[in-house]
Amino acid sequence: MNTSPWQLSDEDVAAIGDARHPDPFGVLGLHRAAPAAAAGMVLRAFVPGADTVSAIDDGGAPIARLERHGMSDVFEALLPRRTSRFPYRLHATRADSRWTFRDPYAFGPVLGPLDEHLLVEGTHRRLYEKLGAHVMTHEGVAGVHFAVWAPRARRVSVVGDFNSWDGRRHAMRKRIDSGLWEIFIPDIAEATVYKYEIVGAHGTLLPLKADPFGYAAELRPSTASVVARTDDFRWSDANWLAVRARQEARRAPMSIYEVHLGSWRRGPDGGFLNWDEIAARLIPYAADLGFTHLQFLPITEHPLDASWGYQPIGLFAPTRRFGDPAGFARLVDRAHAAGIGVIIDWVPAHFPTDVHGLAQFDGEALYEHPDPRRGFHPDWNTAIYDYGRREVSNVLAASALYWLDRFHIDGLRVDAVASMLYLDYSRRPGEWLPNADGGNENRDAVGFMQHANTLAYAAHPGIVTIAEESTAWPGVSQPVDAGGLGFGFKWNMGWMHDTLEYFGRDPVHRRWHHDRLTFGLLYAFTENFVLPLSHDEVVHGKGSILMRMPGDDWQRFANLRAYYGFMWGYPGKKLLFMGQEFGQWQEWNFAGELDWHLLDHAPHRGVRDCVRDLNRLYRTEPALHARDCEGEGFRWIVVDDADQSVLAWLRLGGAGVPPVAVVCNLTPVPRHGYRIGLPQPGVWTELLNTDAIAYGGSGMGNLGRVMAASVSSHGLPASAELLLPPLATIYLRAGE
């Protein structure tokens, strides 16, 4: 029962003890006493488990003894001679125990009105600097500031080992206008493990939530967030970034080695390598093979290994499976030092419904669309973001920018774009909600992608965004101001399906399917394409690329090398999933490592060496990359020889660039004296022959060069007779 007018009411005290007070910052800490009640300042603290509590200054001198309010854990003192706020610490005792700590309710807010305004508006460019857990010095004291968006919550508390996971101790301050909650907790630091305890709008205590903006997380199966800094890494890649900013990606070589880091290599005990071990092995390997970029399957935190990272919980946290965020930064920095760019898979299409994640975050649909016809994905049993909610769009855009800003990532490959674009994606009639005009286009998702791409390219010239998009949606890789989605590139899924079907057929039947290799040139320059032989093509019973090749073992390897020669000579950037560079027999198994022992065998080394030489030529011959995305960089020579399964074309790099002719014989029958047209007479050097003995082939070819005569053929002024090796692709370049 109250004894003095400056004391809290019993109702307020009970509400604090039950963690249901609507404004703990309004009553705890230092407050000016109401003039009608008493003069001076009132100091109140909630200290569960204490017998006595005193206030002391930073030198340890006593300020005041706080009195327990009844039988509660609330302690109070009137300081009649104090007229303003002052620094203090609390000293508590219980039996023989003593502890001293700073009161989190002694500190003012960190966030300002502008942060709220920009979040609600959906335009906070650096939202990741404000939300989440941030090590800082606030009002002269070191600690961690926590901030989270939960507009419908009745209470949000930070819990962790530092407060015995007691949600009563660090209830946060709510900023009513935006739904942001914040608290500065003094004297905790990096490596602190924490979650948010949230009471929903209807008073229900929710399962503990990980931080949506957490920079780090515990190793699964644990699910808490971990306080980490990602703003203090000392980079050494300034020159790389400067060169990247001046480069036009469409006209530069891009040969991507796609990697699932958990199964590329494993440690001797079968466990994961850490970031530094990965960097020490993967980067020299990729550099030796001549790849320009590494692309990682999602490295953001995710609860289930079997999802390969495509069901992320932490959009701002490099997965703990391989170590801390600084380790990932070191990997990127080392890749840049080796001249290799880093692309990461980024997944804004959906998220898992694990209770510690984003689903029903404040007790109701918040990040996900509230209508399950738009907010739930039936194929993957995942939630779909509400792209039309400005705050959600802001969070996702902030995630994209975070990886580019903080980790110097060179590109984002955006997963499952088709599922974002179409409201009826993988849904039967009646299971989807049309847009305002009755159509199936998700205009909110379109607007989000355009906004995110615009921000990314404006902030980091030279980076790339790549869409995994499998439909005929127009302008995926066209600029936003031209009506496009604003991606830099799009995966060419049609090319992938057509060519895999063709090369999987017995050569005796290929004559009837010749159009599978020629049809793609009808649309090859409608987008900026990447040619993907990705992880999706070597799982779920599809077998490896090598296993899909027909014939005996010799023919399988020959077909594979010819296919890669075809692919590297075809317009478009290149992507090859790990293991396919040496002819992995088995399909990919995420739970183990690649079959590296295969490199003990010559045919597999031959495939690897062929890929190395293809990458070398692709990088050094401008004709093979400078106009990958322009029709002026391609001309058919032989397009209609279906009976002999022969194709030939020219790659052109512009004025002063020697043209390269690519010729494929996709049957096991050598073609002697096969004439092709060429743009100029004279010597043409045989740059590559996938049938070379060094690769495991038969060694048939043109002895390194051919002589073109001024005899017109195929609409060109010169021509040469070639020996076309069996199941092989050859490259010829004008000049010695």
C-alpha cells in the first residue's frame, strides 16, 4: 500500500512485476517528482532477487538507498536535492551476494523521429544500422542498443543469459508512431546471445523470436541471435572496387562457379570447414580454373541443412555453420585479392514458418501477407512477404544493400523471381487473389524488385543482380526507367532445358531435335542472359550432367566436353555448378562432399582441364564475351545441317577484335573436308579442340590451324575445309 505520494501505485508495481506495464520507461529510472507530491527526483528500479538496492556514483560513493515497495521487486527513493538527471549505478545485495550494474532505464532513446518516418515511408536506406543489436557508446557508457519492429505487440523484451532469460527485466520502449521498440542495455558486448520475448496484441506470450536484423546467430539447432559487429572489418580491396565500378558487366567476361559451401569440401571428420579453410582451398581452385566469379548458394542463416539455405531465417546473418561474420568478410576480401568476384543467392521470395522466425512475428501476420492466398506458398509450405507493405519492402531492400555495403558482395542472384511475379504461381483457380484489375501480376512484388534494383545499382556501380526467372515476363533485365524490372541479368532457363534434352539424346536421334540448339538464338538477345547449369539440374533423381550423356564412357565424356565447348561459345554469361567441372558421376548430395577422388582418373582430369582452357579463352578472347548480350556479336555459319548434327557460328567482338568461329560436330562420326564460310581468308588458329588427347579425346583435329581461301560459302567471302572430330567442339580464331 502506498505510504508517500511520490511512490508508484500498487497497480503500477504489480504491472511491472508481471511484465505488463504499458510504459516501463515512464516509471523506472530517474524522473522528476510531481510538484504536488514532492520536490526533487525519484529513482526507481526493478531488481528481481535483491534484498537491498542502493544507488552509487561511478566512483562507488553512495547516493541513496532505495526502499522496497511492499513485497515486490521494485525499489524506490526520493532524492529531494536533485533537480536533473545524473549518471548512477545500482548496487544490490542478497544474502552473501553482491552485484553492481547500470540501470538500462537510466538511458534515453537512440532512435530519432527521422528513423521512424523513413521506416513507415519505406525509404530508410540504412535501416540495418538502426534495427537489430548494435554495439555502441551511448550517453558515455558502452553497451548494446536493441531495436525491433513489432507494431501490434503489447510488450517486447530483450532476453538472454545476461538477464536469466527473464522478460520482466529489459522490457523495451515503444515508439508509438512506427511500432519500433528499443532499449540500450549497458555493459554487455559482442557475443551476447539474445532473443525477443513478445506479447501479442491479444495478450498472448509468443515463442521467443530471433532478431530479424540479427548480424549473427547460434549454430543450429540453437536458434538465438548473437550480438556481432560487421562494421569494423579492415578491407584491402579498394582497387578491386574501383575497377569494378568502371566495368560494364554486360561486356565483361563472367564465368561463374556455383558452390554449396557445406558440401564442396568437408573436414577430415566429415564436419564443415570454416570460412578461412574454405577460402584457403576454394579461391585458389577457382582461380586456377579461370572462373571470374564464385556464386554461393544462400549463406544467410537458415534452420534446416536440407533447404540448402533457401529457407532463410536471418536475412542479415552469415550462417554460423562456417564461423562468424568476420570470417565471411575475410573470404570475400581474399577472393577479390585473387581477382574473383563473389555473388550470393538472396531469397526475398519466401521464408519458413519456424516459430522463432518472422512468421506471425508480433502475434499476427506482419512480414507475410495476411491473406493466405497471397501470403502462403503451397509448394514449399513457406510464408510469402507482403511486398505492398512499405516497412516490409524497406526491410528486404535493406537486406540487399547490407550485403553489398558491409561485405562488398559483387552480385545478388535473386531466387524464385517467377513465384514473386505471378499471383497464381503454382495455384489452382480459386486459390489465388487477383490484382485490382483482375490480373495475375503481383504489382507489389514488381514495385519492390524495381526499387531494390534501383537502390543497389545506384549505391554500387559495377555490381550485378541476376534473376532466376523462368517465364516470358518481358524486360526482366531491362532498366526500370524503360519499364523493366531492373535486373542486370536473367538466367536462361529455356536454353538450359533445351540443350540438356538435346545432349541427353543418343546422337542417332539428334537430327530430329536440331531445333533444340538453334531455337534459343531467336530470343538470345531479348535479355541479358546467364547460361545456367546449376544445382537444380543435378538433384532429385536427375543425375549429374555426365550421367545424362548417352553412349559408353568414352562417348559420355566426349559429349560432356563438346557440350561445354558449345556452352562457352554460345552468347551469354556462364554458370557451372560445382563437381560438373570434373564430371561428377553421382548427383549432388548436400550432406557430403564432392567425389574428389575422381580426379585420380584421366577422363575426369581431362574435363577439368577442358573447362580451365575454355575459361582462359573466354576471358582472353574479347569476341567470346564482349557482345554476349548483343545480336551484333553473333552470326550463324551453319544452322541447318541437322542430318549431320553440325552447327557453326561466329562470335564477334567489334572493330579490331579477331572473330572466333565455333564449330560443333555432335555425332561420333568424324567429318572430313567439311567446308564452312569465314569472314576473311588467311590463317585461322585452332584455339581449342574438345577432342584433344590432353582432354581424353581421340586427338583428331586440324593440327592447330587451317588456311581459309577466298572462296565464298555460307554467305561469307572466304571459307576453309575442316576436319570435324567426333563429338567435339572446336574454336578457330582469325590470325596466327
